[in-house]
Amino acid sequence: MEGNMRWALTAAVAPVAWGATYFVTREFLPAGNPLYGAVIRALPAGLLLLAVCRKLPRGSWWLKSLVLGALNMSGFFALVYVAAQRLPTSMASIIMAVVPLAMLLLAWGLVGERPGSRHLAGAGAGIAGVCLMVFTATGPVDALGILASVAAMGVSSFGYVLAKRWSGEVDVLASTGWQLTGGGLLLLPFAVLAAGAPPSLDGQALLGFAYVTVVATAVAFAAWFAGLAHLPAGTVGLLGLLNPVTGVLLGVLIAHETLSGRQMCGLLLTLCGVLLGRQTARPHRTPGRTGDRTPEQTGNRPPDRTGNRTHEQTVSPTPDRTGTPAPDRTGHRGVVECARGDGPAGR
């Protein structure tokens, strides 16, 4: 239980850092050039992690790094850029609040983690809470913006669960660095085509990008994928609801914004959704996906409460009148008999 809490706190670093990115972007980063902003955020962060872990992909991980980088980094950043240009922030936030539910369903299909009632209730509470926190009445909604936001939610959810499926193959820090580097390299040509030369940055912008690159990208994604490697996808997905909560609270504490009663109710409901996702037992897994087998299936019975094997497990079968050990319950003679050549297999 303590281990689960430690990994939950580790994963929670990511949405808190991402929530603070809204304030840093608005106050310190230059307006415009969002594609270059994504490249500056992803590529240096990936190179930083590569310098720390000093590992390069091998074999199939060259392709896997590009696939995960396209889903979790470049594809996600590009789609969020389109959505931000065409949708109100409140509408985009509500759509992205569906990520925990999407991760629950995708994890059921990809890694065999059957969603529990607590996770489903947490996802519902989180979506309702975010709606109360950020929803404002808007005019006509742009269809392309909705499509881009839904696509961003879908590709990131699929990418996160796919990263969890492959998490046991390599070191988390290395795979995170490969994803960020691959995603940044994939996005760089589009940034050049769309904006030409990269923007010039002053001291304030450099400080802002230093936070976004090191804390909100390198550290945050490493913590997020570490949590995914050790916790159910549903639990980690619900922790992502701390992203809008952090943004709202920073607006109150730093920008001196005020919360209405409706927003306060939404904030509390969202936090309830996060707490509902807290793991209290091993996740239910669909049989046949993880390769787990029960003691009865393997033929090995667990020790009794004293730590000793049962009488049935330790006492050898009684020999028959011919001096040959009697068959066991399955009708087969013992391993010792066959090894010394006394049984039918040794004759």
C-alpha cells in the first residue's frame, strides 16, 4: 500500500507541473509560434534525459520510440494547437477531462485491466467537476476545433496506455527521453514550414522555457510514465484531473482570481474523483492477458500459515507390496522413480 502511494505521488507531479504551465505560458512565453514552442519544449527535454540515462534505443525500440513520440508528443501538441485556436479554453478542458475514462477503456483492451466501479465513478465525478469548474456559456462551437480536441484526447490516451504495455521492456527514463526526442524531431519540419525561422527569445522567455522544458516536460513525463509502469492506467488517468485543479488554484493564489460557489463545488467534486481512483487492491485483469496463473493451475500449493508445506505435499507416496511407490492421484509415478529407472519409463 505504501508503495502504491509513493508511485501515486510520483505520477501526480506531472499534472501539477502541467497545470502550472498555463500560468508560465501566459506570463513568460512569447505569443504565437506554438509549433516552435512545442519543439523547444520536447526536443531539449528529450536530449536532457538522454544525457542523463546515456542509452540509445535498440531493435524494435527505434520504431516504438517514434510511434510513442508521435502519439504522446508531436501529434498531441499539434492537435492541441489546432483546438486552442478554434475552441474556448473551457470547452477544450472539458473534452480533455474525458482522458481518464478513455484510458480505463483502452487499458481494458490493451493490457487487460478491467475497470472497477471506483475508477468508473471517479471518472464520472471528475468530468462533472471539471464542467462545473471551467464551463462558461459560449456561442457557436467550431466543429473542426471539437474534432481536433477529441483527437488530442484520443491519441494521448492511446499513447499513454501503449507506453504502459511496453513499459516492462526498457528503463522508464530512457523510453521517456526517446519519446520526447522522437516527437520533437517529428514536429520540427512542420514548425519550419509553418513559421520559418525560430523566434528570438529574451531573458524572460528563456526562464519560462527552462521551467517548461525541464520541469513540465522532462521531469513531468518521466514521473507520469513511471506511475503508469507501476499503477493501473485508471488510477494514473484520474490523477491527471489535478491538471485543471492546479490551473484554477494558481489563478486564485497568484493572479488573485475569485472562485464562485459553482467552481468551488466543481473543484471538490474533481478531487473526490481523484481520491476514488486511489488503488486499494490489485487491479482486476482479464484472464489470459497477463500470463498470471494460480497455484492450482501450476500444481504448486502455497504453504500453510506456519510457513510449512502441508502433509500431503511433503510425505512421499506409500510403496505398494512390490516395493514400487504407488501412483499419485493423477495416476503417474513419482519423479524419483523415473529418475532411478524403476518405473515404466526406465524399463
